[in-house]
Amino acid sequence: MFEARLTEGSLLKKIIEAIKDLVQEANVDCSEEGLTMQAMDASHVSLCSLNMRHGGFDHYRCDRSISLGLNLANLGKILKCAGNDDVVTLKAEDEPDTLTLMFESPNQERISDFELKLMDIETEHLGIPNEEYKCTISMPSGEFQRIVRDLAVIGETCIITCTKEGVKFSVSGDLGNGNVTVRQSSAADGDEKDQVKIQMEEPVTLNFALRYLGFFTKATPLGSTVKLHMSPDVPIVVEYPIDGIGSISYFLAPKIDE
Amino acid sequence: GRKQASLFSFFQKK
């Protein structure tokens, strides 16, 4: 028996919105520890990794580890039937054919339940080493979203350069070119969540497809902060912490010299 | 020119 209850059901809506344009089908693994998902996009250029700890749920029970093969677009359709303030409960048997979703309005006046058919999905799991990255940038997620959106109008590839002073995002295209630099905040600058913080061992410059970075920014509603982890010649990690429950991280392979 | 690398160039299949 698997049962997981989230008072803030809208969180689940936001998570599926943040994944479904990149990944169509995925296995969500449920264990005593919580929910995890690892899935690549169809072209194997990027990977999305979701982690929701059991302690972040209001109620969590998982007697036996199970894998839920989900069509994320279809799950998104069902979650659209939930109100934004609804409490959402997920339920499945030990050898499930379906996932039951129950939505309860805050005053308990409306209770609905839906069953989503599960699928057998063959996935390739990648072993991702626990790496110490040379640069970690923490910045407001809305700022990152704006930069990616703005630069995507000009070109396809973004050069991200991280130095102690700041992070430079550069693009060039047929119409011209552009750069946006965000500088490290000084300690006196306002709110923690509005700050840009850079931890750097050595400067890093990498090239990335803006199209994918754009997919990742669908996670912006999940939190005020995004973290970018970079080292030379390896995929970037774009990590969105989800307050009190876990995180969603995207890995994107760089564009490299031919 | 630059080409898009695949994740398989960096991570092993489990």
C-alpha cells in the first residue's frame, strides 16, 4: 500500500508542469524514503531528477517500494481537475495498474477521486556521480527565467561564464548579439531570496542550448531561488529547491567543439 | 562550430 498526502496540492501541479514539456513518460519510484524520478528527454541531451522526501508530506506510507509508470501529460490533465487550494492524496496498491488521486477542498465540501492508468515504461537510468562543482551560483529564479527568455529571442546558444565578480550570459544570432551580467550581491543588499551568491574555485565557461534552459525555467513557480552548478566540460545542473520537501534538478549536456 | 553533446558522453548507464 502506498499513500501520500500533500496539503499544498498545488505543489504537485507545479511539479508536473515543470516536467511534462521535457519528458512525456517517466517512472516515479516510491519507497520508504519518499518519491524520486529520473528521466531523460527524448534526445538524451537533458535529464530531470525529482526528489520528494517522505517528511515533506503530511502523511506518507509506503509498505513496499513500487514504481509508477506515468504519462505526465495525462497526469497533468487529471491534476487540472484539482482546485489550487485542494489537499491531494496519491494512492496505489503494491502491484498497481492505476494511481488513485483524491482531491479535497479546504472545507471538505468537495471530494473527488480519479484513477490514472499506469504504463510499463522501459527507462535507462544514468549513474550521476556526486560531484563537487567548481562554480555554484544561487540567484532569484525569476531573474534566471527572464534572462533565458530574453536571450532566446536573439539566438540558440547561450555562453555562461562564471567568475568571482558575476555570471555573464551571452548570445549571438543573425540580428546581433547580447550579454546579461548579474553581479554578486553585497551582504547589505536586501532580502536573502533576491541575492546573487557565487561560490567559485575556478572560473568556468560553457555553452548551452537556450531551448532546454527554457524548458527548465518551467520550474520557476516552485521556489524563489535557483542554483546553477558548473564545472569545465560537464553538464550544468539547474537546481530548484522545493521548500521543506526536496528539489527538482535538471542536467544539460553542453555544446562542445566539433 | 559546436555540436550538442549527449548525456551518455558524461554519465554511465546504470
